[in-house]
Amino acid sequence: MIATDVERLTRAALSRLAEPGDVRLTSLVEQLGATRVHDLLVAGPGPAAQGDRRDDQGLADDVATRLVSLDPARELEIAHRQGIRFIIPGDVEWPTGLDDLSGAGALHERGGVPVGLWVRGPARLSEVTSAVAVVGSRAATSYGGAIAGEIAGECATHRMAVVSGGAFGVDIAAHRAALAVGGLTVGVLACGVDRYYPQSNADLLRRIAEVGALVSEAAPGCAPQRVRFLARNRLIAALTAGTVVVEAASRSGALNTANWATRLNRVVMGVPGPVTSETSAGVHEQLQAGVMQLVTGAHDVRELLGRSGEELAPQRPRRRDVRDRLAPRQRQVLDAVPVAGAVPVDSVARVAGLGLLEVQASLTRLARAGLVQQEGGGWRLSGLARA
């Protein structure tokens, strides 16, 4: 399907008429097509609306007041002057991962493939073929912010786009880290891409618009509302190969994003936090239930999202002490030497179950390693061995 000018105008109008992700609209568009749905809404609940499949009466009532002042052609022109483009299915830039939303059902009466996306920034969404979502608590701890930054920064270094919601806490830490290494980051907003929300993040969001992309299902000028945050979470999940939740309480928008990722058969990952942390309680519940896969850093994320056999996480080096370098029978002798109170060689040999000559030779080697010491004709563990 190739997007036409008429289709673009129609979808621009629909994006202004209904709330982002309103399943009444997205399901009708999937069934009847954008142009047919628009015509039915314009015609209202009269005979013209009784055609192919009856339009939802509630939807028609909801959009009636908006229809009066609608001018999609002028809206697209104004958006163009602001450096904002409106992409729709059939465009070269359309991210095909969004099409998976057609079979993902609904959450909180939100779902379906968006009628279009408003995009601000030079990054082309069709080129975001390798991407990870990094989401979490707005009230992130210093631990959560550091982990989010480490994961996002290393993933961006390895040419993975970092997608998040531009909010406080984990989101902003992920965006900052990706920008810091010169990587690509995409902010998916719950308001128009001409607005910077939260305002305190304006400088960062402006930077994302300069080198990456800001994306929204809501038309320019739209204010952030709770229901729009719920709608945008499905886009974050659909635009990426997997979602990492760094910190999330038991009731959290980040868990809503993870739920969408599960519905879309994307990889869902969780970073554990301190067991006493309420900020990580939601992640721990999901890990315990087996919904999320446990990750502790970017290597784990890259291994889970990479092709089989590629991006394997390196084995973490195990801390080795002087005991690890001993031969098995030397460790057997060492275990037979008491902590306090020196004992003769024959006593050590009896406890170790080894010959007297072998035990004597092993004790000499252990003494050179600083693990045992002689005291009054007997042997005892050194301070190093006790430590």
C-alpha cells in the first residue's frame, strides 16, 4: 500500500478527532479503512452511517464538536513549517513493528495501530530497526538512574536505538546516556511533539529533536493527559525489539509498557534492585512470576536482543583467591590444619587421611604461600588463611 495525499489528509483529521489509541477508532479504521471511517463520522448517525458496518454511536458523539473547526490541510502545512511531519501506513518511513498492534488487543480501552504518527527530528523511524526501550520509575533512585544510563549508553554505542518516554527518572537517564555517546534516541511523548513536557526536561527534549526524533500519536498542540500516557506506552513497546524495566513499583506505567511488550511477543527484561526497595517491587514481582527475564547490564540486554550466537555476554570473571590456585590434595591438607592451637604433622596427616611425607611436603608449600605457620613444633592456619 502506498500512502496517498487524500489518505494523509484523512488520517490527519482522524488523529485530531479521537484520543490516541481509542480502540473504537483504531478498530474501525482497520475494518473499514481511514477514508470510509472519516466519511461516516462526517455524515453523523444518520442513514449514511448505516453502511458497511455501523459506526460506534458514542465515537460519533464524542467527535462531533471537533469536526466543526477541523482543517487537516492547514494543520499539515503549519506542522511542516515547524519541522514536524505526519507519517502514515504506506509511507517509506512507517515503522512496520507498529502493525503488530493490530493483534495485541486493548488495555484500558487503548490499543490498535495508530492512524498516524507526528514526528519531529532528523531520524527516520524506518531506520530504527535495532532498538531497545529503557523505561522505569519517574522517582528513580541513584542506583536506577546509573543502571539505566549504563544500559542505554552501551546499547547506543553498539548502534542500538534507545527509545523511552522523555519523563523524569529512568527515561531521562536513558536518553541522556544515548546522546552522550553520540547514539540514536527516540522520545515517545504523550503530548504534541511541539510541546516539551515536562518543562524541566525541555533542553534535553529539544536536543533529541535536533539529532534523534520525538514521536507522538497526539496531534501538535495536544497537552499531556493520563490516558495519553497509557496510549503512548504501546508505541514504545511496538517500536522496539525489547523493553528493559529498570525500576518500577507495583503500580507503574513502566509495567504497562512491559505488558504491551509481552502482548507483542517482544523480549521483556527487568533489572533487580535491593529487596527492600519499593521502587523495584513491581520488577521483582514480574521476575518472580517469570514474566520478565533478569538482566544486570547491557551485555545481557544485547545477548537477548541479538541474533542467536551473536552478542553473547562474556563470562563474568570469578574472584579467585590463593586457595583456588592450590592442588586438590594441598587443599585437603589445608582443611586439616586447625585455626587455633598448633598441632604436629602426624595430627594433620591423621585428619587429612594422607601419608606423613606428603603432608609434610604440602605444609612446606602452604607455608611458602603464607597460608600456614609453624608454632612451637606444630602447625596452625595463618591470618591470610583465616581471612
